[in-house]
Amino acid sequence: MGNCIPVSPSLLESRNSLLDLMELMGNFSSYDDDDDDGNETSLDYGAAPCHNQYCPFFQRVAPPFLAVTSAMAVLGTAALLLALAKRPQWPQSRALVAQLAMGTGLFAAVLPAVALGIGQGWRLGTALCRLMHLVWYWSLFAQGLLVASGSCGRFWCRWDARSRRLAVAVWALALLLATPGALTSGTAAVPEPSCLRRSVDLVSPVNLLHLGLCLCLFLLLPVAVPAAALAVPRWRAQWAPDLAASWVFLALWVPHGAALATELLLHSRVLPQTCGTFQHFDYALGLSEALGLLHCWMGPAAVLLAARLCRAGTGTGPSPHSITPAP
């Protein structure tokens, strides 16, 4: 979360650890830009070196926040799966809700590793670092595709051969879309072993592809899905509060999408490059990602609440959105 390279708390507490911002970030964030000759880094803010006040804050807050979020996500996902098992009739497609629960469960599973890597340093190697990011983005893209498919048609109302093929396609496509994010990640030993979200240059082809996919997921999809669901009469007719509850995922990640777009603007010098700008951007990027992380427990909670409200309003009878077994 943010543009910090995780280091151990002992390094942050040392007087000698007050690194210049450029030394801390190296080639791993948008703080660096090559000059016209491409031989040296030029970022002159005038007086004293730029010290990033966000990174110590991130180092203190991120591990406990991730641990609490992971625990709440496990509880929320377990409660949702238990409700699915106990209720034969569900206001929404059981297949869709079960897959959304699987997506939040996958996402919650990597949060303890992320917290441990931030707090203690990453000592599990590059392969596991990339695998962790692959699962992270696989879960996000799968949930986005599931929400979109559930909002724009009745694909999940029957658990038959067609819906099973669709489920395989959704998860396979999500894995493909997550691959660039895994390839951009990696490890570094500055100042100690760390698992980096981005270990390549911001404008490298693989990172630009990854950023483009993330912007589609976090910015384009949240606008396109509700607009399409409201614009098409057939889709609008099946719109219901329990279905809209799954849009919590889209809403919580919109600020992070805006922060990623801002990062590109900073790198291209459309926005002013000052110490204050970069530090404010780091806070915005970190807090927006923290807001997005909340989806892994707020999503299941919203679906459970919406299903309960629908059940209270319509009784216990079957709903037109309930899944129908294939003959």
C-alpha cells in the first residue's frame, strides 16, 4: 500500500535509516525520472533532501490493519458459506454467491503473508512473492468478472453445463488478466529483502499492460456495469438489492483506480513534482488501497444483509433469482 519498500521496524527507528526519498525508492516508484541523456537521475527540490513521512506511518499501521482485515474476511466468508449451506433457497444465484465467497477467501488468504512481509521482511524468495501477487490479482479480476456477469444477464440462475463452462471461463480469464501483475512484482534487498508490488520501471510494457487492466477493473467496470444494468430493460427488470450488494466490490476499489491514474500523471509530469505532491500522493495511494481491501469482509457482509432484507420482505418462498437445478 503506497510506494514504500517494506523494511523492519529497527531500521525505521535508526537515525541512519532516514534515507533520502530517492535512495529509498530507487527504481521502484514514480519518484525517479531520467534526464535527457538517460545517465543520471534528476530530482532537485532545492534545499534539504525529500524525506517521506508516509513510509514510517505505513510500516506501523499496515501489518495490524492487514491482520484484522484478514480475520474479518475469514469470518465474513465463513458466515456467507454457512448461510448458503443452511438455506436451500437464496435470493440470488447460489453459484454466483459461492464463487464470490471463494474470491474473497482467496484474497484473504494472502493478507497474512503480505502483513508478515511488511513487518519482518520477505524471506520466501521471488517465486513465492510473484505467486502471492498472482493470487491477489486473480481474486480481484475474478470478482470483477463475476459481478459483471451477474449484473448483465441470468447466466447464474441455473447451475447447468452452460453455467459451469462460464465459471471455468471466468476464472481462467481472471488468471490470464492477473499474470502481468505477477510479472511486474519481484524481490529486492534494499535495505533488506522485500517483496515489491512493482520491481520494473513504471513505463515498461508489462507494467503498462497491468496498469491498463487495473484501470479497466477499478474505473471502467464500476461505471459500465451499473450503467448497463440500468440501461437495458431486460437487465433492469431483474435488478434487485441483493444483486446490487455485490457492487460493494466495485465501489470500494474506485478510489484506488483514480490513484493509479494519478500515478501515471505524476510520472508524465502533468502534475507538479514536489515533495508535498509526492507525499500526499503516497497517502492517497495507500489509503485508497486500504479502502479497497475492505471489500473482502464488507462484500460478504453486504450480500448477507441484502439477502436477509429480501427474505424478510418477500417471505421464505423461492425468488425468481434463485438457482434452479438443471433437469
